[in-house]
Amino acid sequence: MDELAQRLEDAIARRDKVLAEKQRLQGKLESAQQAQQEVEAEIKAKKIDPEKIDDAIEQLKTSYESLVDQIEQEIGEAEEAIAPFLKE
């Protein structure tokens, strides 16, 4: 086989490899887009605007911290309430 024919054969093999890789990446893209749509639908079902997800997360963190503070306070009050009975 002469050099030109070999170069053509190599080019065709490279093209086929690129096409196969493109198809693989296209499949990954479609899968990622489907997953994104599912996540956005789940977020919307919870009445959260996907564009404001960071704000919603921050609100949840603040609420969580507040509830933990409240639990700690109530436990402290309960410990104080039972302390006299533990000394006997």
C-alpha cells in the first residue's frame, strides 16, 4: 500500500473514532439534561424557584440553626428543672 492510501486509511480511522466519541458525548449530554430536568421538576414540586435555590437553601440553614438553638435551650431548661431532684 502506498503512503497516500495509508494516510487515507488512518484519516478514516481517526474520523470514525471522532464520530464514536461524539456519539458517546452526545449520550452523556442527553443524560445530564434529563437529570437536570428531573431535578428542576422536583424543586418546582416543592414550590421552590430553581433560580432562587441558593436563597431557599440559606433559609433552610437559618431555620435549622434556629431549631437547634431552641432544642439546646429547652434541654438546658429541662436539666435545670430536674437538677434539684437529682441531688437527693
